[in-house]
Amino acid sequence: MNTLHIDVAVIGAGTAGLAAYRAAKAAGRSAVIIESGPYGTTCARVGCMPSKLLIAAAEAAHEARHTAPFGVQVTGDVVIDGEAVMARVRSERDRFVGFVVRGVDSIPAGDKLLGHARFIDNTTLQVDDHTVIKAGRVVIATGSSPVIPDAFKPLGDRLIINDDVFNWHTLPRRVAVFGPGVIGLELGQALSRLGVHVRVFGARGGVGPLSDPAIRDYARTAFQQEFYLDPHATIERLSNNGDEALIRYVNLAGESVTEHFDYVLVATGRAPNVQHLGLENTGLPLDERGVPLFDRDTLQCGNSPVFIAGDANNYLPLLHEAADEGKTAGSNAASYPDVQPGLRRATIAVVFSDPQIAMVGKRFADLAPGSFVTGEVSFEDQGRSRVMLKNRGLMHVYADKQTGAFLGAEWLGPRAENIAHTLAWSLQMGLTINEMLDMPFYHPVVEEGLRTALRDAAAKLAQ
């Protein structure tokens, strides 16, 4: 058993872990990074990038089928080559993973350990049966994994998670998706557009991450016009029928229906990877999920020399947040016991569905009733959106009644990923609705829809 004495030990070599390691090294501390699985971040391997590759293929197929309203006639059927689609997904996925792995390769060999780390006490780790690390501080950056409820276990080998999708060598014929959140919506719609028979089921009425009832209802109706979506599904039976899954459910018309599927994709949430770290040996207070209680600004766990960053703390499980948190955790671990709040940017979230969903700042559910006004715009008659035949969507922007400050927004609509950045920058700059209206808006652009929503909010504030 080898023993290492180190300033900062980082558990996990994903986005947050790599950022933490680099921050600790930049501060002049000795550091080691420990990884129990293959190198390559969640985003590159099974998240952001491969899902966007599948979505890009789906968008190409969808656009090819919908040229006639522009007066452009495409003769013949649109043919989906499932093997070619998945070959590009895997190839480009591997390319993105390669970028990450090359970054890891640049880390000195003596700073990398392969194996599963467990706490012996707050600052002592054992890695498999080969190394004991005596650290001054520890950063937990172990990421998260899909949650599979017990109700789906009878599906056996027909049960898959999103990780499995990106290793397919061709497209299946029939897929049921459970969980119309970000992952379920993106993959469900993409597979449907690629010719897969898709059913998307939910349990609690949610559509994506939306909390504004009006936006959520609009989104549900918009997606139901394209593929089967039941956010309040009643499932009567789930079973494995050899080489297919059997699902009996009550459809939207109230009828009991039995269908067979090649796979059932469960996208019902993710949980922090903290269960096998030996946290019970640390004495750190844990929440109901077994995650150490931590300060959201410094990422310090209590007053201890332990910090937690990225998906492992489940606060804002997004890549850009993981990178920021990793830097904060690594810097504070290096300077412990002198810890400082790290950078917290305006919150921004995007679902790459069509129409896209976006949220910036405070959600509708976060706001106190009566404390704000809502500015609204429909994209159905918005000029540029109609020109492009992308005129589906509804936006709500929220403004403080007392100060006129922009608080946040939820919406569904075209080019939401771009508008979201404009709003996030405005929020981080602390702008009011009137100050935002003083900014330039070109014509004709989709962003003029945002201006309409801001004008509506300004009129309500004036009242």
C-alpha cells in the first residue's frame, strides 16, 4: 500500500474535478486527481454533445420534410439511414471525448490515480487497495448517474438510460420514453423525427423544467401536435416480453392500450454519485440524499477542509456551472481555511427541443405572488418567426413591481438559446425593464419578440 502526502486531493476527473485540480495547481499547491472510470466528461460522453448530434440529424430530417410551405418541392421520400446517423453520433462523440482525454493526458502522471476513492476520515482517502492519500483538503467532484426507479426493473434488458442510446449502431423501430424532462424531451423528439415510433410518458404533469403554468401548458400542446406526450400518464403494466417490452397504459382518449417497444428509455432524473465514498467516516452532516451539506457560494462542507462541486452537489447540474464550481472549490481548497465566495453567474438553462425551451434567472415558482408583473409575447405572429415558419412559442418575462428590475423569464420559442444569453447578461448587469428597452433591437429579428414582452411588462409596471 503506497502512501501519498498531498495538499489537495480531487475525487473525480470530470468537468468540475479537472477545474478544481487546475485551480489548486495554479495556486501553487500539490494536487492529485482520482478517477474510477474512463476519462471523459459526462457532457462529452453521454450528455450535451452526443445528444446534440442526434438532434442535429433529426432537425435535418424534419426540415427536409417541411419545405413545401416555402414553395420548395422535394420529390421522393426522406430516407433515414439509421446506421449512418448513429455512426456520425458515435464518431463525433468519440472526437469530443478525445479532446477531454488529451487534456487529461497533459496532467503529470504522478498527479493522476485510477481507482475508487473512499474516505477513511475527513482528509484521508484510500484508493482501491493500492494507495492511501493523506491530504490537507479534499474536493468531491464525482458527478451524477441516472436514477432508475424499482418499478422499471421488470423490463430487464429492454430498459435503457440515455448513456446507452449513444452506443446504438442503428435506430430502433419503437421506443418508449419515461420522463418528459430535459433529456426525455430532447431524445424523444429527436427519435420521433428520425422515424422511430415514440411514446413519451410523465407522472406529475411536468414538461421540461418549466414552472410557469401558462408556458408549460403551451409547451405540452405544441409537442403533442408532433409526437405522443402524456405528462400525466397512467401505466397499468410494464413487462419484458423476450426481445421487446410490453406497456399497457391509458391513452389520452382514456382507453387502455397495449403496445410493444424495442426499448424503454428511463429519463426520470439523476442522483449525485456519493453513495460509495465512505462519507459516514467523515462526520460531515448529510442531507436526505446523502450529500454533504455545503455553502453554495464557497462550496465548503460545513467548516471542514472538504469541498463539493459540480453534479455531485446537485445544485446547478450544468456544464458551465460545474466548471465555475470546480474552480471555486479548487481555489478554496488551496487557500483553506481562508475561503471566499466564487463566481456565480446569472442562471441560464436551455432545452434543445423544437421549439426550444429556455429559463433565465428566477423561475415563476421562485417568485412571491403579487411581487412582480409578467410581460408576455406570443411568437405565433412575430414577424421573423413567421417568415421562417418557426412561429410557435410563448414567452413570459418577470419584473419586480417596486423597482422595475428584470427578475427572470420562462419561455418556449424559436432561437431561445440565443435570446437566453441576452437576458442572462441583462440580469447579471442588474438592468431594469426600461433599461433593457433602451438597448438596440434590429429589424427584422426574432429578438423583437422579446422587446414586445418587455414593453408589455413596462406598461404593467407603469400602471
